Amino acid sequence: MPVRLAVPEVDSIGPFNRLSASQVNAYTTCPRLWYYEKVRRFKMPQIPVLFVGRAVEEAFCRMLQESPALLVAGAAADTLSNIPLDDSGVPSRDAGSVWPADRLLPLPVNQWPSTMDNLRDWAKQRLETHLPLALHAMEIEWQKDERKAGQWSSVDPERCMSMCLNGLEMHLAEVERCLEAKGGPELDAWRLGKRPYWPSPDGRAYEIPLRHPLAQEGAVTLVEAWEIARPWFVDPNAGKFAMNAIHPEHWFQGEYDLVYRWDGRINIVDLKASVGAGDRSGNYVEQLRMYAMLWWITHGKKEQVDNLEIWYLGADAIKQIPVPSEEEMNTMEAGLNDLWKQLKAEVPSMDECPPKPSPMRGFSPGGVPTEAPGTLRCDTCDWKAICPGGDGPEELPNGGHVQLPGSTVSFDLTPMNALEPRMTLIAEVFSILGGGEGKRPKIKIVQNGHFADIQLLVDTHQDGEPAWPPSLAKGDRVKLDGVVPSANYKGELQLKVDPHAIIVHASKSEHIETTLLDFRARWNVTGNLVYRFEKKGVGRNGKSWHRKGMMLLDETGSMKIEGWAADWGTQYDLAEIGDTLVAANISLDAWAIDVKGQINRNSKIQITHRVDRGD
């Protein structure tokens, strides 16, 4: 099975605390790099090529999902898009769900492709339908990204189509092999409508009650070979990361690109919209080896992968990866579990993740090993300017006091790990309006004559419990645990409920000293500038909006600070990466474990120390 979902009853780790192949590769590349990106949550510049790969893979998979016996070459791109999903974004197993392919009548058999060239032409037209839409969607996503870099004009649609066509030829080789194998060992079962527990996405329900609608008699047909050889992949309509294979003990997860299994053998394929030249090709090899281990573990150590391949679509090359032995996979599992304990069981300190990068590796197109380049890994690292392994300082700011220019008072600076964006208190429900039928109610609470509005941002707490009691009523005494206080533009107090906050009934004997008056509205912090970012757009009212922000790092933590562009002042524009800044009179916000600062017109940004750049 290519998917193994978490078992909530025994999953004490949760989706955000698992190890993945990308995290392992990041840590192996450099422990400090992993720390910056996974603990401090620095986001590297988002260049268009990072989005192009996703567009190519989506277009390719949407083409694979379709059938030339159901859709003419010029059919609408969304014909198979409306699949039923459960609350987790996983394709639904509800027997009453309606699947799009099940509603379509097969085309007349004389309209089915009868030659490989006919099939190739049909698939090419489907790619020409899907790729522009996928690229456009990725361009919109890139435009919205606060860390977008480069120019979307650098994207070459013809080059993207070339990569899709290279992938098509690789897949057609499987189809032809299936045809030559007379449909393989599963032909009769497929014709009878028998499907794996996780069938290859084709727009049909998990179970086919009778004979497959496209099944023929006698020798296998070309269209049947297309259907049978279809690999498993993540349904393009499923939720993000909803189709993972998760270790039975829940500490590791992965998501396969393609899994071919029509011939009784398991072949895991990793799609890469690149030529495979450069250091990253070494990471892809290790990722596939981990996936082989994950498959073996999630199949009770009774079923091994038979083949591992990387399809470098940019180089039109397939790279075979040796499948690890059982002994190697046992060793790998134990090593990864030790790494999970080191990195995830408890959050490591920065000192426990030193800037010790691994040597650069050399690969030529197609992922062929070659002589390593003479450059150092730190030379191209996104965090070189702030890392002591590069040009960054050995010591970072850590709170203290400062008197800013133009001010007669001293500002107390709070270390970032001491910021308190949440509060827990007991209050009474003053009013509750609406709710029901999937809608969240409007709740106002009162405590000692002071009022606050509740903002319900989620329906459930991180532990799976309802974010508020379904039976909540006016006059109920409640505990608001871990809510995030803020004040709106009118000065009215609001208490936000996110995945780390919850409202529960409180007994008359339960007592907490905290009051609404304990809310601290303004904080002062200092840190080194990691990067700046901007976001622009047009609101529902048709007016343009523009926000700016920055990421700061101190000795104890990091935080993102953002606000309207007009509220930042000139110091923001003058600051350079590595400079020490003070952000005074800011408010706090939070989502799960992330703490964020908000500036307003009364906030002040000041550069207190500039990096010596030797110029």
C-alpha cells in the first residue's frame, strides 16, 4: 500500500513533529541549516523554479489520471476534478459518494486509440490542456509568497512542456511493456473490477461493484494497458500532505511520487523537473533509499521495493538507485529513530546544531556522479550573512535595555523566548450568537465588568477536542486556555482561539488569578535582521494593500514582525542583512507554536548596530 495514514488513537507525535526525508537531508547537509529552517522557521527565497516543478508534476499526474476511453483529447481540464474528499483531504471511502469518472459513459470503442502514436497524441493534447493552468496557478501562488524572488518571466513554458513530454515517453514505455506482457498478472482481476485498497487515481470510487466499465474480451487492448499500467500517485485534488505513508510508530513520514506495481513488482519513482546536475542530486538518492525503507516498514517488513528510479525530466534520463538490503534498512531505521529523538523528541538548542556543512558533491546531467566542485557549501547558503559559519557574528542580542534616538525613556527588551502571546483565564459567557450547521458562533465573554470578543479560528484543538463546548450557553462559566489576546483598531479586546487554544467549561471551584486587565499590549525586542519581505494585493473592496515585514534572530529565538508599509519608517529601508535592530512598542500575535510581532503607527524600528562589511 502506498499510503499508511496516522492512527489518531496511538499517535502521540502529531503531523508537525514527524521526521521526513527532506529534513534528514537538510540536517545531513548542515545541522545549523536544518535548525534555521525547521526550528527558527526561516524561509529561503522562493524562486520560480521551485514552483515550476510542482506545475510540471501536477500536469503530468492529471494526464495520468485520465483515460482516452472516457475523455476526448480536447475535454475540459476539470472533468475529473470534483472528487469527494473527507475532512482530512483524503479521497472519501463513503459508499454514497459520487465520483466523476463513474458518471461518464465510455466513448465508442472505435474512438479509442489503437496505436501507440494515437495514444501519444491524445496524452500530449491532455498535457497541453493541463500545463498552462498548472503554471498559471503556480504563478499566482508565487506572486502571493512574501519571499518571492526572481522573475516569473524566466519560466519557459516550452521547456516545461518538454519535461512533461519526456515523462510521457517514460510512462508510455511502461504501457508498452504492459501490452507486451499481455496485461500482466492482474489483467483478469482488473477486468472483474477488483482494485487495491489504494487504487491508482482515475476519478473512480475505491470499489467497483461489477466488471470494470472499460474491460474488453480476449487479448489485452492498448487502452486496457494504459489503465492497468497507471501508477499510484497522489491524487492532484487531494489535500496537501493528506496521502502520506507514515511509520507505524508515527515518527517518520514520506509521500511517494509514482509507484508502479502492475507487474507484481514495486517500483518507486521520484519525479524531478530538473536536469539532475549539482549537489542536490545526492539528496534525491538518499530520499529514495529512505522511501524503500518506509515501504518495507509499513508493510510489516514482509514486502520489499523491487526498483527505485529518479526520472530527471529536464535531462530526459532515468537514474536507477540500488535498493537497500534488509540489513541496511534495519540500520537506517534505527539511525533515523535516533535522529528523531535528537531533533524532535525535544527541541535542540542552536549550539546543539553547529554550522558544520558536509562537503559539496558533483553530479552531471542525469544525476551522474562527477568530480565535486571547488566551492564551499557556505558560499551559496541563504543564511551565510547571519551564520557564524559564514559571515555572521558569534554572539547574538539577548534582551537588555536601550535608549533610542529621540526618546527620553529606556526600553526594556524582552528575549524572544520570554515573549508571552497567550493567556489563560476564567470568565463568563456574556452572549453567544449563531453557530450550527458548520458555522462558528460569535461569543462575547465578561470578567469583572470587562468584555472581550472571542475569535474562533479553528473548530478543533490540536488534541482533537472541540475548540469550544457544543453546549455552550449564555451565563456559562468557562476557562479560556491558551487564547491569544489582541486589541483591534477601536481598542476592543479580542481573544483568538487557534489550534493551541481551547474553551472548556469551568467548575465553580476552579480559580485562576489572571484577569483581562493583565493583557500586555506592547512589547520591545531586539535581534539581527535575517531578511525582509513584502506582500501586496487588492482587497475585496477593490483597494490595493501593501504590507512589509522582517525576520529577526536573537540568542533565544526568532520572530517575524510585519505591518502596513506606511508604518515602518526609514530605518526599515536602511537596514541590511545582519544588522541589529530594535522593534519597540509592537503587539504580539501567535498561531500554534509561531509567535509573530505586529507594528503599528506608534511602533518604532531602529538600527542599533551595523555589520562591518569592510567597504
